[in-house]
Amino acid sequence: MGNHGFNGARASPFIFPPMDKTASVKAFIRDAGAAIVSVQFVKADSTLRKLQFNPLDSCEIKGTGYALKKPGIVRCRDFTIARNKGQGAWRSFDCERVVSIKSNGKELVF
């Protein structure tokens, strides 16, 4: 019995390769569904920024944006800015610069 293959040889367990940071962050956001996601990241100018967004929010999207050249960039609508100012709340962040991300009582820290 045990962990043996068809020919009686001991089978080695299949180990899934670890996800890279971008894949981990995007999977976390996808799994959050419509729950609020809070992300903390380092901006290009080296300052720390925090924003909160609903991953399924698509307000204001009219096709006027530009195509992203880097696959690790996530566009979102910061709902704190949206609530206070209405429009102009779209932000983006680079998954590779994420420090932590929280939603549904779960948190990933990098």
C-alpha cells in the first residue's frame, strides 16, 4: 500500500510550483468576489499607499482608458475617493509592489 506507482516503485508526490507575487495577488482579488479589498503598496516614488476597492466595481468604465503594457498592473476604483469626490477615483497599482492585501478576514503579507 502506501504511495506506490503501478510498477511497485515509490511514487514521488507532485509539488505545485509556488505562484509568483502577481499571480498570488490577482488570485486573492479574484477570490474576494464583491467583498471590499484593502491593499497596501509602495508607489513608484517609494511612498506607502493604502486603498480599498470592490473588485467587481465597473462604474465610469466607458472604454476611454488605455491598454496596460505590464500584466502586473491592477486598475481599481478607490471607493474612499469615489465617495468623497464622486468621479476621478480610478487608481492602479503594481502587484509586485504590494506589501499586504486583505479581504474577507484573510490577509496576505509580502
